[in-house]
Amino acid sequence: MKTLIKISWRNIWRNRQRSLTMILAITVGLWGGLFAASIATGLMDQRFKTGVEQEFSHIQVHNPEFLRESHPRHGIANWDTLQNELSANDTVVAFSGRTLVSGMIASANMTQGVNLLGVNPQMEAQTSSLKINLKEGEYFKEDMLNPLLLGKSLADQMNVRIGSRLVITFQDLNNELISTSCRVSGIYQTANSAFDQRNIYLLQTDLNNYLGDTTIVTQAAMLLKDHKLSDDFSDSLQKKHPELNIRTWAEVSPQLAFYNEMGMTMFMIILFIILLALAFGLLNTMLMSVFERVKELGMLMSIGMNKKRVFVMILLETIFLSLSGAASGMAASYLTLLSLKDKGINLAPLGAGSLSEFGFEPVVYPQLEVSFFIFLTIMVVAAAILTGIYPALKALRLNPAEAVKAD
Amino acid sequence: MKTVIKTTNLEKVYNSSVAPVKAVNQVNLEFKEGEFTAIVGPSGSGKTTFLNLIGGLDKPTRGNVIIDDTDISSMKESQLFDFRLKHIGFVFQAYNLIPVLTAVENVSFVMLLQNRPKEEMEKRAKEMLEQVGLSDKINVRPNKLSGGQQQRVAVARALASKPDFVLADEPTANLDTESAFNLLDIMSKLNKEENITLIFSTHDQRVIDRARRVITLVDGAVSKDEYFDK
């Protein structure tokens, strides 16, 4: 076997130019494919992360009636009990009880329909990235009356600054119209401009006071140790609280789940295209290699090298050729990813501004898991073996007596 | 002397269903141990076909090839591979060395396929290269050797594993006179020293002149079988 390995390895370097061209083709193909896959993964992962941190969390709990009517009178009835349970549960990293109301916000020159979210600043800071995303001002300034936080895109549109006065209007628990004056305490910016456009954050105590019940909580959002625990946690919580509607992030945002699945599908499509191109390239190279060596193969079989050994030799050549290309392609990809690990790729000059409409950051950090490299190596070897079978069979069909006299 | 090869009523017919051509026709021959035999005849007389049949590279249409009491005509292909490896050495017209291996690796190759111990292989390969006058070329690849040197490596490879006999199909056809004489001297010496049966197919009078037995084939049949005292 050692000699077969030696011969096979040396054989691929007999036509150095052809082998190097093939290796270069595999390298570039893999690098391109892996780079594209890493960008797709980076985008999807980032979208998932921001989606969870800014909008959906891992688990959301509502009164089922609230989801039908969106009226604050349908709050979570046993919030105190639930709060105690969540605090005692190790799976839950953080949670926040919110009050959600639909309303209007008005500045001197325009009025806009918005979601008003009453939050507990401390709990919210642990559960979502609201505080981190603050670009201007303060996170609920203490000495300010009715401080609010609004998104940058809405602030720009309404032409308001820190300290500007805005009027919010909404219905209280008795369906009476309430209007109150608030001041801009801070301006936040997420990767999703549409989210920034429609969500206004207020102190829960302020909002609940105006609504007429200081204890209202209409939504509980929670972060778990790992998003993969979401389904199990949701099921167990639902069993304990059948009166509540408990949903995972994937149920709250099927779009986010779709992005996640799409990332994997794109992976597979890219991988399939790479392997297909690799297989055809290898097939061509190995067939040429066999046809050029008819006389030599005839000699090998004449002197007693059996078919099994000839078959293994051709397969080894295919594997060595593809693995050489795969190794350099993966090394090039790894180095590229390493160099972009911290700075990422700014897609803004390429018109990535519109991506933020869908919740994608303009700077993407390409990433691939190590397991993908291992998986790809296995797939390349598998593709090489499958591709090498045909040329190897061609070699086996040679008649040694005729082949040895071939021109 | 021991009979190494025996053919009985050996026939090979090509295109048997359309226009049958008897490439080998009723050949009954015996080759003794240590013989130095040239198979001669005009082109198309069946020399190469005969060598292929006794070398187990082709199967006869009729008749038998018996080597050391074993009838190889009824062997399966896989058995023939194994048989060739263990019992027969081959020298080809176009040298046919493995270009990616050095001279010593080429000479060792058959022994390697036979799974001989490494030390034995290396010792024997170096010894053979010394015998063919290439002890200074052991680590040289074939593309750095002349045609005559390559053919000497091929001879060393064929004899290194000490086969029962060596078949050489026109071994001097691609060589200049000096290289051909040199090769023939070496083969003649090895034939005597190693007592290995050598059978050539050839057109080359230089080879015929060295042979102690000359078998002439015409239209696939033996027309003359002569012994010379040399």
C-alpha cells in the first residue's frame, strides 16, 4: 500500500501543469463557494442574533386574547407567579415584562402610527439590546417627565432631537383616548430600520399609569441559555400554563426561521455546485491521465499488478488530486475568514442600505463552523472516490497484451 | 533438464466467426530450464501471440500451456495475474518502466508486489543493477537514462524476482547496435549465472546469432526448431 501511495502521489505530478491547473480550479472553486457560504451564514446568523436580541427574544408569552385584539386589558393574569417561576429557572437567562399598546405619536410637523412599549429599564436592558443600541441621549433619563426612546429613522423622519417634545395618543383600558406629552430621552438604532420606525419605548410605570392599571403586563419576553432549548422550554411552560399563549422565536417570526433554514439550504446548494464542478473537472483529468498511460497500465497488469491494485492506484490519484485542491481551497478560505473576522465586509457601498429594511446589518462578518470544513473534506473525498471509479474501471478494461503495445 | 513450459496443440484463432485467422497453429513445444531461445519469423507469423499465450496474457482457442505441471490455459483472469507475478518475467520492446520510480524502485517493483521482505528486495535490486552495469544509476528515474540503460533496468526487473522464465518481446528493436550487443551480453551472462530460461521474439539477427535455440514460426506454425552449440 505504501508503494501504491507513493506511485499515486508521484503520478499526479507527472503532468505538473495539468495537475496544478486542476488543483487551482478546485482551490478557487472551493474558496469562492466557502466565501459565499460564509457570507450567507454571517448574514443569516447576524439576522438571527439581532432578531432575537432586538425583537423577538427566544420565548414570548401573551394572553391569547391579546393576540386577537391587541388590547391592553388582555394582560398576563398571573404575571407575579410566572415572574417567580422564571426567576427560579436556570434555563432562563433574562426576561422582561412589557406593556404593549398601539398608538400615535405626533411632533410639530407630523403624526405617525406606532407601537408603544412600556418597559422596566433594568429588565429590558438584560433581555434585549435596547440599551446597547442607544445612539444618542440617555437610557430613560431619570429627571425627565415621561421619557421615551425612539428609533433613529423615525427621529430623522419627524425631525426631532434629544429633549424634543412629542405627543403620544392611545386608548386606555376603558377605551378612552389619552394624549400625553413626552420628551425624547434617547434615540436608538437597530439593524432593522422598519423596526426603528414603528417602536417607541416608554417607562412601564408611566404607560401603565395612563392606561389606568399599574400592574398590567401584556407580553413577557425571555432569553434562554441556548436558542436550541426554545422548543422544549416552550412545551414545558405551556403545560404548566395552558391559559397562556407561549411561542418560540420561530413561531413569533416564521420569517426568521425561514432565514435560518434558507442559510442551510444555500449552504447545500453551493456545496452541491462546487462538488459537481469538482467532479467533472476531476473526471476529465483522470480520464486523460488513464488514456495517456495505456501502455504503462498494460505493463503493470502484464507483470502481475492485479486489478484491485490498479483500481486503488487510480482512486488514490483522484483522491490526492482533489484533496490537494481541497486543502489549499480550505486554507485560503480559512485565512480569508480569519482576516475578516474582526473587521467584516461593509456592504454599504454595494447598496446594502436596503438590507436594513429587512433587518440585516450593513457590515457582515463571514463565518463558517469548523464542522463545515470537516463535512466538506468528507464530501470532497466522497466525490473524488465516486469520480475516480469510472476512469479506474476504464483502466481495468484494458487488455494487458494489447495495452502494452499501444502507441 | 527440467521442462519449464510445454505447449500441446496450441491454437489461437482471431475473428473466428467472420474470417478466421490462425495466429498460432498447432504448436507443440517444450522449453527446458536455462534455455536461451529466440522465436523468429516474419511479421504476422504469430511470434507475439505465442509469447502472449505462454505468458498468460492471452488465452488459447484450443490446446494447452503447461508451466511447471500447471495448465494455465484454464485459469481465471485473477489467477493469471497471480501466476504471472510469481512465475514469469517480462521485458518489453519499449522498455516500459514506471516513470515515477527510480531504477532501484523499478527493479524492486515485482518483488514488492510479491510482498518480499524489504531488506531482501533492496539487496537483490541493487545486486541486479550492478549485474547490468547500472550500480551508479540506482536512484535515477527512467527519463534520465538512455534507451539501452532503460532496457537494462527492465531486464534487471524481469530477473530480480527469479521467475521460472523470462519472456522478451523484441527487446533490442529500439536499441542501437552497441546497446543491443551490450544488452545481449548481459542477458546471456544472466541466463548462465541465474539459470533462468529466456525466450525472445525477434527479427534481430544479432539476437538470433546469440540464441542457443531458434524456433521459426511461419503462419503461426513451427517450421523449424534448431539448437546451436554456443
